[in-house]
Amino acid sequence: MKFTDGYWLDRPQYEIQSPKEIFDYHKTDNQLTLYAPFKYINERGDELNLGMSTIELTSPVEGVIGVKLIHFDQPEKGPSFQLENEHPQVEIKTGDKELSFTSGDLTAKMPFKSNFEIDFLHKGKEITKSMEKAQGVILDRSNNKHYMREQLSMGVDELIYGLGERFTALVKNGQSVDIVNKDGGTGSEEAYKNIPFYLSSEGYGVFVDQPETVSFEIASENVDRTQFSVEGQSLQYYIIDGPTPKDVLNKYTRLTGQVGLPPAWSFGLWLSTSFTTDYSEETVLKFIDGMRDRKIPLDVFHFDCFWQKGFEWSTLLWDKEQFPDPEGLIKKIHDRGIKVCVWINPYIAQKSYLFKEGRDKGYLIKREDGNVWQWDLWQAGNGFVDFTNPDAVKWYQSKLKDLLDMGVDCFKTDFGERIPVEDAVFFDGSDPKREHNYYTYQYNQTVFDLIKQEKGEDQAVVFARSATVGSQKFPLHWGGDNLSRYKSMADSLRGGLSFLTSGFGFWAHDISGFEEQASPDLYKRWTQFGLMSSHSRYHGSGQYKVPWVFDEEAVDNTRKFVNLKLSLMPYLFNEAVNTHETGTPLMRPVFMEYTNDRNTYYLEREYMFGPKLLVAPIFNAEGNVKYYVPEGKWTNLLTEKTYDLAGGTWLEENYDNLTLPVLVRENSIILRNQKAEHAEYNYADSPEIHIYELADGNSIKTRVVDQKANDVGSVSATRSGNSITVEANGLTGSSKIFVHESGKVQEFPLTDSTTKITL
């Protein structure tokens, strides 16, 4: 939201007051409170008829400093983000001229009784600051609304990332962003997953702890600052110290919630009925058996909306005309080794029997006149489950439990963005403006917790579209309604990388696009991208997405890349566990691994898949790709082509429909199992040990986890001249060693827990 008219003037409807100096303070063992009036105090008379900001400094996690700006100290209605507090030791220093608040390596330093500013320093070096006139207590005279604003300084080369799943440029400089969840597709500035957190290239992050709409101006209204503002009388934000992007994300997820770990089977291929296509038990089994007959492994089958009758979503009952025996069908699917996912949403159509039940028991959001809040968008007369009502939560869960008891394994938790704000009343009195974004947290938590309770914690997973702060605890999320176009494929990747830079670990997208009709070449290229993503699902609107409806090469393409991903699961699931433990996303922008290479900072059409694989999807029918490769030795996982780059280099290449750039970083161990038939298996049983370009004198190591995320062993390799010593602990069965060097592969048996090989 913009308040100024250029650099010098304020817009005429706004009255902006800012702290001039810190006039007084109060400290406790863990909090420093500052009192900053709106003009300099030179005599007692200056203390009259004057506003003041109260500023509270706290630290919930070491290396994180919370700043709360308060004009009028008024109680806030819920909801509020659920944050963790590790109660770190802080150091507070006060003096005649300077005050400071330190947590870990991060310090907030303020002049006392002098020009107002808050300077944030990492180990004594400034990373950002709030300067004079940056903070604002703002009155809109046209409607008597109040706003709170903060502006933080930016460096000359500073770049900003994050703010959720955004389909605009990955680097957010120059953008205006409103944090408000909307069902806007994947081709506009609107987003399903809005996160008031950004990551700076200068080694810090900023989290604005406000569930309502937060307006960001990223080097836009003031090109030298990031700005964020909210309506109201207070504003809470946190400065999160790095110094690396991974360090920032670790602290952010420790504060807002640990990234949940999806079950191993969820990393395999998901196949959907698609949305508006005709489907029945016969269609479903034909698709599943068609994949089996073509030797394409499948891990999850998804039933989209029309498993229920039209006009009745969500009634949470099977359409018995199309699915006369759902329990029997689910058993047939399970007998084929495949999990079952069904579509749900939190909106209840008036025709559904649940509507009257929910209305009469007070389980739906109401209007101020006491009636249910209804409209005709999506389903005729639909209302909204009120998850602020504990009894409504139990009621909704009871309906889902019936499906879990039938054998359903998980739910696609669609929607959750179109939550009413105007004339809306929630059971617990929550502020509708704060509830709008937060609703998705309550919705997905309700579903996720039920699955965890019924199936076990290691089996809990949803397939969610909307998200807010903390939703990373309830994986996983997909990108929403994209188009069957190469441009939309690139937009999806850009949005995914933005999302994954915002504290989330796992992400999927509709392979080949949701809307429109995919062409065979697009289907194949998107399949490559989709199977080289965290999670992989074929889905569409009015088009079936099984490969044989496109052409035979699409079948070969799908088979190859499903098998490739399954073979990589010992590597991928280990990295997924690392994501769960540290907050570093499984798919990540290249700059996150190469912070010293400024050329990587704008890359948004390629990514790292874990720390060892660089993937550059192809976005055209001709197979042409231009991508950047950082310095070092790299090997194409699919072709064995090698690159020895003295400096980072842009490459232009052409690939057929069965290949693309998937490059392995030098000094890497990648564990694989080429015989895998599903995503979940014993990763310690007979894995192939692939060693890539191990330099003389180097030692490398990887841990081995099982399909339940337990540490069960490790594999290390040390090179001396032409000899490599491989130590393997915890492996079962028989394994082989593959050494990749200069485009050649040498194979050796693993003869013992310590095996020495000579090249």
C-alpha cells in the first residue's frame, strides 16, 4: 500500500507520524521496551498533546529479534500464528547514548535521546535498519482508518525473494505485493499461498507476524527500502539472522513450525481422474491397469470432485451411480499396490445433506443477522465450515473418518482461499480480516491431524492448494490451476521456487497443465519436469492425462522418468528428511547452493534438486534449452556428458524427448536402486553407490535412511591418487560401486564394509 507522493510528499489523505527519538525505555531479563514520541522532547511542555510509539524488542529463537510497534495498546482479536519460543539468552545493554538488544549473532542497536533509528547488525556488520521517518503511524482522513508501517533499508546489490507462491518474477524488487489468499490461477499477481516472509540476498529474513492482509512495497514506493504495512494500531515483525539462506530458513521454521515430512510413498507418481472428464469404476481401473500393462509404476490414484454428485460438494458421499461399491473399488486399487486420494473442500453446497446439519448445529460461518454466509460461487448456495468451532472440527472430521475407514489414504484439500470478510461472524469471535488467510491453516490442520490420528504420523499427508504461515507443518502443496502452455509451465516453476523460498519444503504442480488441452510435446516436457520435482501428479480439467492418449513416445517418456525418480529415492528421501530437520526445501533456487556466485541470483527456470542435482526443464517443442551451470565438474545423469567449467557458464543445448539437463555436482555420492517398483522400499537394501568426479584428497559422505526416515547407515568415499576407499555401513544385500569420471563409468563390487578400488 502506498502512502507517499514521490519521495518528498505524503498523499493528501494521509497523516503520517513517526518516532523522532527514544526518550525512555524499560528492560526486563528478556525484553526491552522503547518509548519513542513523535517529536523531539526539549522541555516539559513538549510532552503534552503528543503521540508516541511503544516498541517492544524480544527474541523467541536465537538469532531472531522481534519488533512490535504499538500506537494504541488495544487487545487484538484472534486468530494469531502459532509460534514457537525457545527462550534464548539475550543481552541487553543500556547507556546514556546507546541501547542494544542482542540474540546470538544478531544485534538491534538504537541511539538514546537522539535521531531515531534501529540498526540491525550481524556480528557487528549492518544488514538493514529502520531509519528516521521509516516507521509510520498513519491516519487515512478519508475514512478514518489507521495503519502501521515499517520500512527497512536495502543495500545497493540487495535482492528480495519469497512472500509465498508468487507467479511474478522470482526476484521481488520493484513489486507491490498484498498478502491475501485468492483463487486467481497461476498467471497473475494473485496467489493461493501468501506468506508475509521474505528472504534477502544479504543474509537475513523478515517475517511480519500479522495474519491479516499485509501490504509490501519491495523497492517500489521507496526504491531504497522494503516497506510493509497493516491496518490497525500495532505491527509485529521479526528480523531473522543468517548468514546463509539456509540458516534463515532454519530459524524461520523453528519459529513458525517444523516442515512436516510426507510419507515415502507420496514421492511416487500420482494419477488423477482429471476434473470434468467422465469417470466411473470402469474408467479408473482401466487407467490403473493401463499403467501396469505399460510397465509404468504408479503409487497414488486420485479421485477428483465428481466422485461425489454435482451440486452437492462437499457432501463427502460417493456417487453410487458411478461408484456402486466404493469399498470394493478401493480394495481393488490397494491390491494393486496403490494408495487412494479423494478430493474435498471446506465449502458445503446447499443441496448437500450436510448443509442443513451444519446450519442447524451452528457449524457454518454466519452473517451478522444470524443466517449462514452463503453465495453461489463454486456451488449453489454454498456455506463455509467454521473451523473456529471445536464441535464443527469434530463434525467435519467424523465425515472424513468414514472415508478413511473405507480405505481412503489421504485427501486433496482444495480451496480455502475464498473466505468471507465482509459481514462475516465466526464462532469464536475471530476478526474476519485476520481469519481470511488463517482459515487455510485451520482447514488443513483439521484434515492432517485426523489422518495422523487414524493412519499414524508417518502416513499423514494432504495435497493442499492454499497456505499461510505454519502450513509447512501439513505437507504437501501443489501449485493450483495452471494452463497447458509452455509459458504456464515456466510460471509454475517460478511460483514453486518462490513458495519453497518462503519456508516450505515440498511442492507439486499439475503435470501438462490443468486448463486447456495439452499437446504431446508439452506433455512429455512437463512430464520430465514433473518427475524431477518434489512430488509428481498428472491432473487436468477436461482432458485425461494418461500418456497413451498422446502417443507412444509419451508412454516411453513417462516410464523412463517415473523409473528414474523411483531409482533416486535413496537420495531424495534422505534429502527430504534433511528438509524436515533443517527447513531447507527439497527443490531450491540455485542461489541457495551457490551464494558466492551472483550469476545464480536471478535464475528462475532451473533449480537444485537436493544439494547434488541441477535440473533445467525444457520449455519448448524444439528441445532447445539455455541454462546456467556454476563452476565445477558436472555430469549429466542421463547421458554421462561431462562439463569441466573453470567459471560459471551459460550453455545452449538441444535434447530429445527422453532427455534433459539433469546434472550431478562433482564430489557427490548418489545412492540409487534401478529395480524400484514403488517410491517406498528399503533404501538400505542393495543400493547402487554412484560416485561422481571425486577429486584427489577429498572425502565425501552420505547417510542412509530407511523408508520410515530412520538413520540406518552411511556411505563414504575417500580418494588418494587412483585409489578410492568406500566405507558402507548399514547396507544389506549386495551393492555395486559406479565411479563416474570424464564421461566414463567404471563398475566395481562392494566386497566388504570397507572396499578399496583402483581406477
